[in-house]
Amino acid sequence: MLNTAIIGAGPYGLSIGAHLRKRGIPFRIFGRPMDSWLAHMPKGMMLKSDGFASNIYDPEDGFTLKQFCAEKGIRYADSGVPVSLETFCAYGLAFRDRLLPELEQTLVDSIERSEEGFVIRLEDGETFTARRVVLAVGITHFEHVPASLSHLPAQYVSHSARHRELERFKGRSVAVIGGGSSALDLAGLLHQAGAHVQLITRRKELAFHSKPTGKTRSLWQRLRNPASGLGPGLSSRFFADAPWVFHYLPESIRVKAVQRALGPSGGYFVRDMVIDKVPLLLGCSPEQADIHEGKVRLQLRSLDGTTKEVVTEHVIAATGYKVDLGRLPFLSQGLRSQVRVMNGAPVLASNFESSVPGLYFAGIAAANSFGPVMRFAFGAGFAARRLARTLHQSLSQDKKEVAVSAHFAASVK
């Protein structure tokens, strides 16, 4: 029987696998490496996170993004130099090659609970049992499209995660819904690709990160507005560095913090791609949508209660992700029904274990339990360390139980 199966091969799955490998924990890891980034992010995008916060984590910090860029001759700085999507993806694949060559790109077809653990069936037909399963499946299962748009045919509306290539929108009218990083990135890149794009957001004004000045900050500035893997500020520092403390806050406070903290904003480098280039409809939300003469007719409601109409060829909902275990089709219905959830997300113990013994969640699915850091690659380090320690302790306990059973069997003979 396999000790641990890791499902997912993005920054979280890769980091967890590297930590388990170092501790000698038997495991198999499944998934397309860096799939959320390689297949679901638009070409030309820059990461909003600083370079130092964009690592994939091995136990000895022996292969950081900084080291990868140095080896490849790519310009890098801990902050102040945006990391391109292409660089980050290439780094993730190099991490896989160097630290997890055993990664299996076969996808998981189903997971069911059994008396011994979990029965896992792969898409190629192989079936095996694992004592423990770690789900690090990333964001793409949880695309959220508002109800006012979700009824439209796929040819007229799509989620932002569906657009790697943007050239097909050249010369076409596109409405991007949203005011966060994905919406701003897409709006700017669509404009560069020759699309007639407009951005519609319920926000009264757009928010962008401040451009680094390169100047040394005073001690008072550093204390008042400390740097962190999630950006500057006391709250960001807390979310980034103390997810284990966040876990012990009351559940209602945790959920509200995840919903409200680190609100929609774009990288400083996106401002010039959008402002004075992309038409903006601020303070507006789509209330209704229908198809008229081969185009989407959007009825928007403004914050002041007035309405307006927008007609476009395609709508892209850059409206984020909402965790819902019902969106994981490979989890059997019986298994899903046994997982305690809050607002669709699993409720996790301090070691990332769900209410089903042996079933663990990492990444965005763990955000309600460990905070906003779980929505970012920076959180993979904490998750990998905590899970590796937990699973190592479980392995030791398994060995003790086997030894006791063997001793008992020998004494009976």
C-alpha cells in the first residue's frame, strides 16, 4: 500500500513532494506540472508577487527562483523587477526536473474512501490504495462566473482562466468584468493584442500596487509598513508569516478576513497598460445579460442605481475563484459528503487534515483555515513544512503499529 498520494503539481504540490522526498516518506505525485500557470494564464502576464515571494520550496532552499534566474541569465531582483509568467513556468518545470523527476502526469479519475485508506483510480485505468491523500489541486477547478452571466452560451462568455492565447480577439469587442489583478492584466494584454476591450468593475476606482522607489526606507517606515511575502503592511505581514496563528482565530473572523483582506489590485507595471488606454466603466455590475443579433447585451447597474447598456461580442469574467468541493469531480460523492465544509471549503485541523482522517488539503482550498497566504505561491513553504512534519510522524506511527502487530503475531505462534 502506498503511504501518500499527492494530487496536483503546481507550486504547492511540487513543494510538498520535495519535502516528503527529503524525509524519506514514500509517495506518488500526479498532475500536469504548473498547469494552472502554463495553460490558464495569459501570455505576457507578469506576476504581482515579488521575486523573493515567488519561490517553489525545497527543504534546503537549494533551488530558488533567484538561483534559477542566475543560471539562465534572466534579470532578477528580490523586489522591483517583475517576474514574467514565462520565467515562473520555466522555473517550475526546472524544479520538477531537478527535484521531482518521479512526477506522473497521469490524471486522477476517482478517489474513494476504503477501510485501509483511499482507493485511487487513474485515467489510464490503474487502481491502487493509499493511506493518505494530499489534494493540492490549485485554482482552476474553482472558476467563479456570476449568476447574471453564467447562463450565456460558452461562445459568448468565458472565465479569465480560459485564456492563454489572446490573438483570437484581435479586432473584436470584448468586455472584461472585474477589478482585480486578472481583470487588469487581461484588459491591458487584450488592448495590446488589438482587441476593442473595455473594463467593467463595481469598484469606484482601480487599485494598483505602489511602484518601488529603490530608496532605503527608514526604521520607522519599516516598522509601520513592514515588507512581507504578500506585500507591505502589518496585516499582510501577519497573514504571510503567521498562518498557524490565523488558524486559531474564530472561524467567522477567519472567513471574513479571507473574503476582505488583500482586496482586488493590480501590479504597478499594469497601470500604464490600462489607464488612458482601456475604456473604464467604474462602479457598475452586470445585472442581466442576453444575446441579441449575435452579440452580448449587458444591462449594467451603477452604484447610484442608474442603469446602462453595453453591447459586445464576448464577455470575460475575471471574477475570481470560489472553493466548492462539489467542483472536484474525481472525489466520490460519498467521500465529499464526509468532509466538513464552511462556505464550500473544507474545515481543516492545524496540520491541514480534513474531517476525513488521512485526507489533506493545501493551497486555495485551505485559505479559510490558514488565511489569504494560501491563495499565493508564498504559502506553499508553510504548507509543505507542516504537512511533511505531520506525515513523517504518521509514518513513524505506522511503523510502530506494524512492529507491534508483528511482535504479537510472533508471540502467538
